[in-house]
Amino acid sequence: MISRSFRYLFSKGTIFDKILSKQIPSKAVFEDDDVYAFEDIQPQAPVHILIIPKFKDNLSGISQAEEKNVKILGRLLLTASRVAKEKNLSGYRLVINEGKDGCQSVDHLHVHLIGGRQMNWPPG
Ligand code: DGP
């Protein structure tokens, strides 16, 4: 059987595929069978964590989501909430950037968990 990391190694993918296959190091915060949470390399706040599905399943962004993705979408949000509790955040923001106008730079669905400082509204 082909291992997971072997498959990632040869799949055409984004930087997050390389992170998942450990070709690129990352600072893990949480991991289970479905999701991986790790520290953002360009933090926008004292706490800035990315939560991604381990199996991309064509989810390059939230605009690709279909009914069949409901479970993983829920897992991403639950993981964000769980990590925020573990980090003792009293308040925080969850962000999904979509497309060029949404400032998305990596085409692998991800939720930003941002906290540890006062957020502003409206966002920039
Ligand atoms: P977005 O702009 O919403 O697509 O967010 C992509 C995020 O990914 C951005 O905040 C920076 C982060 N990022 C890009 N490359 C790397 C990397 O190699 N390692 C880590 N940990 N984060 C990365």
C-alpha cells in the first residue's frame, strides 16, 4: 500500500501538501485523522494558526465546497474552537480567504485562527 506521505510527495500540490508530507517543516498545534493545525509563518497576531483538511478532495477554496464536504467543514471549525480553548483565547477571529479579491494565496482550503490581541472591525 502506498503511504500517505508518498502520495503527497508525488501529487501536484500546494505548499500545504508539502507541509502535510513533511517536506517543509511546520509547527504543529493539533492533528487528527482529518485535520492538521499549525502555526502560520507570517503571523498577523500573537496567535495565528492555520487549520487545513489533510485530504484536499478538490477543496482548493471554500467556493469549491459541496454537500459531500459538510463533515470536513465542520471538523475545521470544531478544531479551531478546540485550539482556541487550548490557547486560552478570550476572543478570536476565524477567517477563510477566498480567491484573489479575498486575498487567498494558497489554493488548499484553510481556516485562519487569529487571536491574542484586540481585533478591529471592519476588517481591512
Ligand atoms: P491565505 O492568504 O488565506 O491563502 O493564507 C495563506 C497563509 O499561509 C498565509 O498567512 C501564510 C501561510 N503560509 C504560506 N506559506 C507557509 C509555509 O511554508 N509555512 C507556514 N507555516 N505557513 C505558510
